[in-house]
Amino acid sequence: MIGLTRSRITSSFSTWSTLDVRNNMSSDRANHFWSLPTITATTLISIFCIVLLLDQLLRPGFFIIQEIQLEGTQYRVDPRLVERTAWRSIDGNFFSVNLDVIEQELRKIPGVYRIAIRRVWPGTLHISIVESEGMAKWLPSDANKPSSGEQWLNLPPGRVVSSTPKLSGPSIKRSIIMDAYLQGMDKLWSLDLEISAVDLSRSGDWTFKIQSARFEQFEFTLIVGRHEPLAKLADFADAYQADLWQRSSSIESIDLRYPSGFAVRWNSANLTFNDSGQ
């Protein structure tokens, strides 16, 4: 009797457990089924709110730029010109204005070497300016291309030169020529020499004009050729420091195109001095 009762109880408990599990599964399925429209509606409402918020943030009539602040000491650059150029370049509000466009326009101002622009809440553009110490004249040598007038390149701060250097060559090579000038100046500065001109011909030949950075006035030409112009400038600097500096005012030109040395043409007797470079 007791065994029969236990069997019935166990059977009843199993039946209730099975019904409870089935009910829970049905409830989960119903909750999952009814949550899909809720999730979809919530997602659509969120997207709508985000679009509406972005529309308000980017609309030109809202969050307008009210002030431009300049940082830095301006000796070569007129701050009024900087402000006018910045205002003309603004297209949009505080959030949508393109700072890169403003920076590109400001870099065209002679004497401006570096620009940093940042937003200051709620309606200010803060512009930091680093001025150049000097300028180089750019002379493009493009064929069948009309000249657009004088063009100037800003030299980095701390680069004080006694005269305006002239850089010439194809327009597509302008940055390469500028880098060659700057790196060449680094190699010659300690020798009291300056590069007064750099020319890159259409065939790829490099020529440098060298002058004194001090009171003694002289100038001569370095004929470098096509290959490794900076390495050849370094070789010249070593030879100049070792011996040539004593006769620098008599040099007319130095040909560095030789594989193991160079040739010097003197002003006085128009002679050629060959140095093996060893």
C-alpha cells in the first residue's frame, strides 16, 4: 500500500514538473515574441532622436562661432590679416566647421610657419601661430606653365639667414627641394656657410650656391649631379673643414660628380685642383 502511494506521488510530481517546465518555456517564448516589436520601436525612436540631435547641432543657425582668439607673438604676420582670413574660411557652426580648411588658408599667409586651431566652448576658435624666421623664394621651372607671380616658402623658426635663398625646380618636387635645402643648411651651418640657392633641373641634376654666413663676402657653386645630393654635401663639408676653408674666397665652383673625389675651379688662375677625398 505504501509502495503504491509513493509511486502515485512520484508520478504526480513528475507530471507537475513537466507541466511547469512547459509553462515556463511557453512563457519565455511569449516574452521573446512580444519583445521584438518593443525592441524595434525603441531602436527606431533612438535613431530618430539621434538624427534630430545631429540636425540641431550641425544647423548653421545654431552654435555659431562668435569669437576668434589668437595666441603667439606676431612680428612678421599681421594679426588682422589672420583674423580676416580665418573668418572668410569659416563654413558651418561650432561643431561642423572644418578646421583643416581654415588651417590650409592660414598657411598661405607669408610668415606663418605652423598653425594649431582648436574649439573652445561655447563659440570660440583658438588659433595658435608660430612665425617663420625667414622666407625662401620659390621659382618653378615647369614647362608650358605660366608663372603665377612671386611665390614664397616659410622657413622654420630659428633659421636666420643673411639673404633670401632661391629654390627652383619642377613644382611637383617643391617639398623635396625644400627638404634638401633645410638638411643641407644643417650640414653647413657650423662651417659659417649658407645655401643661397638650390636648383633641381628637369633632368634631375642638383646645383647649390654656397655663400658665407659672416661678413666676408664670397659665393661659389656646388655641382652635385643626380645621385645622393645630401651625402655629397656631407663630403664637401668634411673637405671644407679640413682644408678648403682657408681658400674659400678663391673658389669659383666645386664639381662633386666624381665617384671618389671632387674638382675645384679657382677664381684667380682658373685652375683645377683634384682631391681624392682620402
